[in-house]
Amino acid sequence: MNMDTITTMFTPAQAAVITGLSLREVQKAIDNRVVPAKRSRQGKQIRRYLSQDALVCLHVGLKGLSLFPLATRKRMITEILKGPALRRVSPSLIVTVDLQPSRRAILEAVKLLRKAESMVSSNPEVMSGAVVFKGTRVPVQQIALEVESGGTLEEILEDYPSVSREQAELATLYMRAHPNAGRPKAWKSLPAYRGVPPFKVIQFDIPGLGELNRKLA
């Protein structure tokens, strides 16, 4: 496998998707300075970014170093960051951690995320700037919502013929990595909307209701 790295920086949400950790675990690792984060001011907000080597450290911590004291983990992570080509680290005299599986896993996860990101676009003139799949007017968050609501790929592809199977499969991955562009919180409890009015008005007569209304009038 080609072990060439992809030089870039990742947000905590992207890092969580790539490493398999929860967003809270990634943020805690940054807060505790277990891994270094680059800070960038954007307007009034300060955003934090992690390098790909830092993601390897997080993955190794998840798979091989999580049982060791924080000080030991920090020392091992420092060694990994100083030596991108380092193949193994030894948190103790009798334990050696192979870094290659984590490097390969991170590289493959980054490639998959980049593929998902390459499938989408945002244009103010298309769906009011919502993130949609390229060549369609279908919002990515809508497909992700369909999946989370229990819709099968076959049902989704039938309802959205302009969306490919690969796009549908990667919709949730993209939305998890880019939560700021995600669905409104209230959508979590709503059923999937598949191009039909969300409310249906049904009129029917209840036997005896007319007589009751006349008595109450």
C-alpha cells in the first residue's frame, strides 16, 4: 500500500470521523494537550485543527496506548510527531506498539473522507446555498437524515434517482465530518421527508358530532 501522507489539517469533527473516536474524546485530547492543535481565528471564533500525524497519534492511543498513564502517552505521542517515519514505539520495556496499522487506517480513512467531500458543492443560487451532491439539487443532509431514519439504500435511490449509490453511502460520513452544515436539531425527531407534503389533511364525519354541537350551542 502507498504510504504517502496527505498533507492537510483537520477539524475535531473530521478527526473524530477519521480516527473512530467520538468528538468529545478528540476535544478532550486537545484540551489536555495530549495532541497538539493549531489554532486559527476566524472572525470572533478560534478554530482548532489537527495534522494527519496527530490523527495517527489519536488512533494509536485508542488502539495501543489507552491503558498507559497520561504522561507515558504524551511521551509516546511526542516521539511519533517527531518521527513521521517511525514504525514502532515502546511505552515500556516489555511493550512495543506497531504504528503501521494506525498509519494505514488513517490514510485510508482520509482518502474516503476526501472522496465524500469531492462529491458535494454549495452554490448560493442552488437550494439557497445548501450543500448538495454535485450535478443535483439534493441536499446531502437530507440523504443523511433518510439513512438515520432507517431508510434503505434501495428506497433512497428510488426516491432520489439523481443520487448515486456511492453518494448515498457517503452522505452520513460527510455530515458527521461537517456538523456545522448539518441538519437543524429539531429534525432529529422528525420522519424523513421524501418530496411529499409533511402534513396530510383528512376530513371525515364523526357520527353524532353534529347533534352534540347543536346541543352545546
